[in-house]
Amino acid sequence: MDTDTFERFGIREEQKFPFLEKSQRDANRRRPGDKDYGPKTLYLSPHFLKNLTSGQVIFLNIQQCLL
């Protein structure tokens, strides 16, 4: 694969999952570097959750129980 393909893939992933980069927050909406930031949790916006399939929701619920 060429460099252009990797760049396009990275851009597409950033657009699909913006909470993994610049706007990353923990479950209590704290940013990295804030006091009491929980690196094992992740805030997912209601808009993102609304667009998940039922299988993805079940997967996230299972992951939440494992914490």
C-alpha cells in the first residue's frame, strides 16, 4: 500500500472516532492531564451511541461490566 492510502485511512478513522484523538475524555468527561483522569475509561457521546448497531451496544455493555 502506498502512503496516500494510509493517510486517507487515518483521516477516515479520525472522522469516525473523534473521541480517540483531540477530544478524548474519560467517563467523567475529564481530559488527559486533568486531576483524577481515568485512563481506563472513555466518554462516548450520546450522538455516537445513538448510531451504534445492537451488537455494538451489547459489546460495549459487556466491556463496561469487565471494568
